[in-house]
Amino acid sequence: MAKTTKPAAVTPGGDAPLAARLVPLPGKTPAARVKVLIADFVAAAKEAGVGERLAALFAAHSGLSSFLAAVFDLSPFLRRTALRHAARLVGLLEAPPEARLEALFAETAGAWRDTNEAALGAALRDARAEAALLIGLADLGGALDIDAVTRALTRFADAAVGAAVRFLLAEAAASGRMIEADPGDPARGSGYIVLAMGKHGAFELNYSSDIDLIVLYDPAVAPVADRDEIGAFFVKITQRLVKLMQERTGEGYVFRTDLRLRPDPGSTAVAISTEAALLYYESSGQNWERAALIKARPIAGDIAAGEAFLAELVPFVFRKYLDYAAIADIHSIKRQIHEHRGHEAVAVAGHNIKLGRGGIREIEFFVQTQQLIAGGRDPALRGRETLAMLAALAERGWIEPAAEAELAACYRHLRKVEHRLQMIADEQTHTLPEDEAALAVVARLSGEVSFAAFAARLTATLETVRGHYMKLFESAPTLSTMRGSLVFTGDDEDPETVATLGAMGYHNPTEVSKTVRGWHFGRYPAMRSATARERLTEITPALLEALATTDNADAAFNAFDRFLARLPAGVQLFSLLASNPSLLRLLATVLGTAPRLAETMMRRPHVVDAVLDPAFFGRLPDKATLAARLATTLGEAAALEEALDRARIFGSEQAFLIGVRVISGTVGARAAGFAYADLADVLVAALLDAARRELERVHGRMKDGRIALLAMGKLGGREMTAASDLDLILLYDFDADAPASDGDRPLMGSQYYTRLTQRLIAALSAPTAEGKLYEVDFRLRPSGNAGPLATHIDAFSGYQRKDAWTWEHMALTRARPIAGDADLVERVEREKAAVLATPRDRAKVKADILEMRALLEQEKPAEGHWDLKQSKGGLVDIEFIAQFLQLTDGAARPEILDVETEAVLVKAAFAEILPAGDAEVLLPALRLYQRLVQILRLCVGGPFRPEEAPRGLLELLARAGELPDFAALDAALKETEAAVRASFERIIGKVPRKPRS
């Protein structure tokens, strides 16, 4: 770890004002839009008394108005910030950005003097707004390069945290709780240490970054008056520090603050003693923590004490000898966060540029792993900054100069794209949008003339990073050195082989050895050819090790054996596994962790063929593609029964392919929810058509008969998982003057459509030789379980307008027609819109929702905090908030109406109906829950109990939660649920202990 040095100044750019240095963004904003955007800003400037100064700037700099219009159009966050601080923006445009930044850092650092906590909080938030505006415009306009931008963001964070710490310590000294060593700097000699971690520690903060801190105190130094309460004293200081940083007020927030990188966050206080921390690292410290501590930097409090603490950690972080075991472990962390996908193409849409293939994390790991290996002997390789250490590695011959140049360029490019993503809505995101319109916004902000150019450059960048990263680990010693010999020839068991298998973790090594020998005797069709047996022999050691990494090695091995027994041919698969260790690990993960997927793979081995396709890990097939494939499959069926079997095969295979993408981390939770919903949509629509044709064959048609099938719940909201049921409502209409069908066995209208619904339920849920597709639920229809299965459109409309309960209107917000006749579908959409556009009594809606939530908590209590749906602060709370906002504000602001929870929250935040602070809580929480739920539904049949879960599943969950291990995830989940419940109570109210009778 490098010594803390004086922070570098932002890159000098002369004395030219910001307005003179802004480079226009490519593309053209529509003239009418420019006019509106600039008019709004001019009006705000005039109101702030700076209208003439703004006019002078526009006159002096011809491209300024078009630049600002483009930024305001593409970034709602920067537009809002500019309109709220018009005078400030004018001042920023008139000054050189470097000079204003230096002044801002100094003002922020000194804000702790002669103030109170509320005033300090307001001052820091005001400074943050200015920093965000200035740095954002300078970054987008090219006035500051990306290195200067990250340094500026970091220096502002240092100044803000430092000011807060000094204020809190000065206040403690004034009250007599602490003895002040230096009135001019109450932090000096305080023994209170704030370490910045990650990008903050390395002067590499991103635009909307959280700050990761570790807070310590040195009892031997800290001059606390009450020595018996020293721990409680510093915990309280830290809690107030976090509140000062991240509490949302009318002025916004300063930084979202994360303390979960501290030792054992699930069981330690937010501030711990240096003694306890050192003891932890010496006895239990993990390699991922060694990598994290490379970037640790004291930024506030007692800097000298912080430097002393880090100096004591040097032997833990940087070992004296080449540490290839550490590089192996760090590499495994990368796999937990993002499973290797060595043979797929990069898909730009939905790609995570931080954690995804070829992303920022791979460059950081590329550097850090080599630092861990060589830093023990070479102190020059202990630096914090990624680019500086890339250069140092090249200078000392650890990497080629060409690799350093390419990776440095890639790093800067990816950081630039990262900032553009975050500037749009001031959101800590690293995932590119899925839809083309949103991607076009990112492309234009990134300075590309078209999305095609953006995608091509980004793809090349990701592939370059990936190539260097893979070469690094290919050249390192293998992680999986055998602990003995493996011999599978002859008739007799080899004792050394049995011992080796036992050491690897197999509980019945003799049976495993016997089975493998059977493979080599060609007892299965896949091993009939000599080439297949040769390829299998090559991969057997790696296969056995991969299966042994699961918690139940024998079960995973037996599952693979059953899979092998049904495989028609093996040469292609074995060859691919030999050249793609990542696929081998993925196969082991499925067999050892995801029983739902393993069962499909064992019943239908040919589903693996799709995984072998290099295009498999690209974009998921859209609905039109799925529908075409299903139509081809069903078109080959000779009878309805065969069509049902074919639909089940198609459904299970496609669900398997989605599930593999979820398990491997190559598709996001939201995209997976869409994919499962698209699959259900096409299957339900196809089987509804088949059921309708069969009904018409027997009973004829209803005159002018029309149907509309409404998806509700998770299917309606396109948030399905592998285990989701289908909530459906069938609506119908027909000519009232012809009440019966025209077939040989006529049925009356209600009976006719009830029969159709029954046929649909059977088509979807009746078990056949190929299983069943879905559990189906029609209980959300107006009559519930008491009335007919199908509902006339008039009855549905009348009920929704006059008699429906609030909870039924909540359910209606997620209603989505997925099949039927176009004119009735259109009418259903109009009816839904009309119902949701009805003004409602906000107090009554709140009361009804709180009563419903109380009833759920009483009748379906959560089974611990891992019951992600029902737990207090879980998915139900977030969904209720989204539905509440639609029912109470949808009439006045119909743009917030949407079937998908995330879309509702995003739109409500943009419309400023959902407070920004709550959006900051709810959106990341929703995305976390959805990622975890997708994994759990694939891997767990009942309630999830961490203490009983296999290690592989815990690692999958930690990766999905983007945290280094399960303990950190568990602690983060508890904090998230508490924050969500607090938002629920702020927005809707406190849930009564008992619902009204």
C-alpha cells in the first residue's frame, strides 16, 4: 500500500472559461425540443437575476445553447440540477473549471467551522450539487479528461467526509466527551480513522458512486473522556457521519455510504478497534480482502493513525513470496461475481460494463492479482491507482508495453461510458439499457455519431480486455493441482485413485471410480467411438474436480452420469469441455446446485446443444422468434395430445436455456423476467388457439364471439421466474341476439367460454408424459372462486368501475392482454386505462393498502429475512408502493402507469412523485431482490435456509448480489429490507399490528 500523498490537482486547461471549452455532442436535438429546453433555462436564469449574463454567454459562444439543450434533453438529472441552480450554472460557465473546483474543494473542507449539524448538512449537499453539475458538464463537453474527472470526484468526496468528521469530533470536544489535541484540526490525534476503499481510495470515483468506507479507532491514541464507552462513542460518531453523508433532504444527499467492507460486517459494529481489525485480518482475512486493501487510503480523522494501521497490514496484503494461491483465489472471486463465458459473443444491450465480460473489474483484477504476486518483493507495485500500476507493471516487465497501452485506453473508455450511464439519472448503475432508444442516449452522450459506432467500439474494447485477462490466467499455474493419481484402466480398483477421489470430497470414491471405468469401456452411446473415449479421458480429471467443488460431489457426479447415459453422442461436447473450462464449471454448477435445470438436462440431453452454440450467450430470443419456433414445432403435431407434449418439451427446453443464463450470470434478472414472460406469452397464446379450435370443432362458434386473455401478477408485470404460476382472466363478448354457439352440440355463451377456459387450463397444467407447463390460477377474476371461470366484458367493466376493492385495482395495474381478438383486447386496454384514471381518495387507498399488508403479515408471515417476497421491506412492500403511486397519482400523471414495478418506480421518480431519496432505496433493492429470487427459484424448492444451503448456492447468491461472499450479502440484505420498510412507512404509512376485522 502506497503512502498517502498530496492529491494531484485536476488537469490544467488554461484560464479559458468552461463555456469556451465545451465540445458539442454529436447528433441533433429536434429544434422544437431545443427551443423548449433553452426557454426553460433562460426563464430560470432571469428569475435568478442572471438573465443578462446568460445572454452574453450565448452571444459569445455560438455552440453553447445547442450543447446545453442536448445535455438537458439526454440527462434529466443535469437538467433538473441546472434549473434549480440557474445562477450557479451561469457562474460555472463563466469560470475555468479547474479554478472553480479547487475553490470548491477548499470551501467544502472548511465547511465544518462555526456551524451546526443541520447547516453543515445543507452546505455539503449544496456543494455536492455544484460538483455534480460542474464535473458532469466538463466531462460531457471534453473540458476535463476522464482522469481529471475521477480525481475531482474523489477530492470532493475526501473534502466532504473530512469536513463531517472534523465537525463531529469538534462537537464532541466542545461537550467534554473528547480531549481536543489540536483546535485547528480536531481530527489530528483523535485516533478515529476513516479509510476510503475501492475507487475512492484510488482517486478513481465514478460519477454517481457510493463511497465504501472502513471506520476504525485506535484505543491507545483516542483521547476519549470515558474510556469504558470508547467503542459506543465512536459507533455513535460513525452513525452520525453516515447520516450526514447519505440522508435525503430537500437539498438532496452528499454520498451514499457503504460500510460493509469492514471485517465481518454481519457481526461487527460500524466502527471497530484497530486491535480487533488486525486480529481479524491475521486470523480470518480472505484474499478478496487483501485485494480490496490495496486501494485503502486514510481520508479523514487521524491520518497518521490510519497510515500506521495500514503499515501494520502490509505483511498481510503483500506476501514476501510469489503468491499464486492468492491469484487463484482472486480469480475465483471474479467467477463468483461474473461466471466465465469464454466462448460467447458480447451483446452490448444489457451488458454490465463493470462486472460483465471485458469490463472494468477485469482490468482492476488484472492489475491487483499481479500486485498481490509481486508487491511483496517490489514496493513500487503497491500503489492504489489502476493506470499508474499498469504502467509500473509494464516498466518492470510483468506485462508487455502494448498490453499496458491497450488496457489503459480500454479502462478510460469504459470509465467514460460508465459516467454517461450514471449522469442520465444520477443512478449508481453499470448496466447498459436493453432497448435501442435508451442505448442511443448513452451512445450520443458518449460522443459517438451512431449506436452502431458506439456498439462496435465498445465491443472491441470489451473483447480486448477479455483477451488480456484470459491470457493472464492461462499463463499462471493451474489452480487444480491433483492430490494424487487418477487411473481408470483395468478391472480392479486402483487404491491410489480411490484415495485421491476421497481427498477430493467424494464420499463413495470406489463407486465413482467404478462408474468412470464403465465410461471408458464404452457402455453408453456417447462413448461408443474411440475419439469420444479419448476426449473424455482428457477431461476426466478436470470434470471430477469441477464436480467436487459442489457441496454434494457424489450427487453431482451421479447426475452427470445420468446425463451421460442419455447423451446420443459425445465427441463434440467432450471436445468443447476440454477447450472451455468455463463451460465445464457451468455444467458442474447446474448439476450440483440447480436441480430444476439438472432434471431438464438429464431428461433431454440435447438441450445442451444450444449452450454449445457460440451465439447462445448473446441476446435472448425475442417473442417473435419464440413464436415462430413454437409454430414450427406445433405445426408438426398430428393431434392435440401430441401438440400438448410438443408444447411442454418446447417450454421446458426454453426455460432451461433462460435458467442457464441466470445461473451463469450472463443475463440480468430483469431480462430473465422478460424472457420467462415472453415464453409464457407465446405458449399460452398458442395453446389458447389450439383449445379454441378444438372447442369450435365440437361446439361451433359464437356469433361475433371475441375473447381477450389478461395476464395478471408476475406474468402481467413481466417479472416471472422459473417457478412462477400464471394468473389469468379470460374475458369474452358475443352477439347477444345469438346466445348459443352454431355447432352440432351448441352451448350457451357463458357455458361456451367457461368450457374454453377449462380447456385452456387443462392444456397448460394437466400432466402428460412430458410433464406440465404451468400452474394456472384464475382467482383474480371478479367472481373469484365462486362464479364462472370466464367473465363477460360488460360484467368485468361494471365491476371494476363500481364494485372492485382497492386490492383488485392494485392487481389491475399489472393486467396485460397477452392473447385474443384485437378489437376486444383494445377495449380491455381502454377499460383498464379508464379505471386507473379515476381519481381516488388518497387516505382511503393508504388505509386499504395498510390493512391488506397487515393481513398478509398475519396470515402469511415471513419465514425469516430471506423470505424475499413477504419479509418486512421485501418485494411485496416495493410492489405495494408502485401500485399505491399508480392508484393515487395515475389519474393526474398517467405517464407513470406501467405493468412492471421497476418501470413504475423509474417513471414516478422522474415525474418527482416518488421522492429521490426513496427511489435511491427502492430501485437498487428491487433489482437486488429480483436477482436473488431468480437464483433461488432455480435452486431451491421450498423456503431458503442459508444454514442448510450448499456452498455453491451461497456463492451464486453472493455473485448475484455483487458482493464478495455470502456473509456480506446477508448483512446487506438486512440493511436493505430495513431501508425499504422505512420508505414504505414514509410513503404509505406504518402497518397496523392487526388488520381491521
